[in-house]
Amino acid sequence: MKLLAFAATSSSKSINKQLVTYATSLLKGSRDVSAEVLDINDYEMPLFSEDREKELGQPQLAKDFYAKLGEADAIIISFAEHNGSYTAAYKNLFDWTSRIDQKLFQNKPMVLLATSPGPGGASTVLSAATTSAPYFAGDVKASLSVPSFYDNFDMEKQVISTLDFQDKLQSALALLTK
């Protein structure tokens, strides 16, 4: 299985990047699983608008991102929440890529994650992502919000430190390999 994972944020210190990297490491130990953790900063493009699309066409970076999604057998995304919604960086990448093909997730099985420092665990954006992904050909197998990241993640060891969330994450990830 070829796994593609990324944090839906451009932050270099992203706790969602830490979470998705950790989740990916749990599957990398399985036999027959290769994994790649993308940095969406590698796909930075001008802000999407119809005017820019007419001017630029479909940027190569959007095509490259779409191809990465297509090459994967499964996808894990961890969503940062900005004011209750997607980060601008992710939304822009999503907008450009969806213009190539609205079914940009290409029927791939997905696990969607989110975390935040507070008790909400970025659950608002996670709910939006989980609800909308099927419209874009995402086969959402599971979603998990991890609230109060610094209380539930060991920063030194880079692991989830709470047994309950560890079990929920393992259960969610197991659905990708079925």
C-alpha cells in the first residue's frame, strides 16, 4: 500500500504535521506499506480566482499535487483550524486542484484527523472536511479529533500519550488496510 499523508497547513511548527507524521509512522511499521508525508508549502500557488485561472491555466503544481493523490492507495490528512475553517494554504491548494478534476481525491480511502491546543480539537473544520470529502470522491473511512494536543501528545517522544486516543487512532488507521 502506498500511503500519502499531509497536514492541511503551511505552518512550519504545525501540531497537525506532528500528528499526521506520527499516524503515518504507525502504518509504516506494517508490512507492504510505504508512506510519504507531503509539505503543502511545496505546492504554493497564487490565490485562486477565475481571472487567475484564465491567465495561468492549470498550474503545474496543482497538476503535481493531483498526480500525488492519484498515485496513492490511501490518504491521511490532518486539518488545522483557522477561525473554524480550513487554512488559507490548504483551501487554495484544494481550489486549484479541484479545477483539474472535482473528484480530486479519486475514490481513495481516507482517514481525516485534526488537533488543536484547545479542547475543541479543530472539530469544526474536521466536521466540514468529513462531510465534504465524499463530494470530491474521498472515501472517508474514519475521522478523529485530538483535543488539547499538548495534554495528549508527548512532544519529546513524538507520540500520542493518552491510551484512549492512541486506541482510537489505531482503530481508524486499521480501516485503511482492510
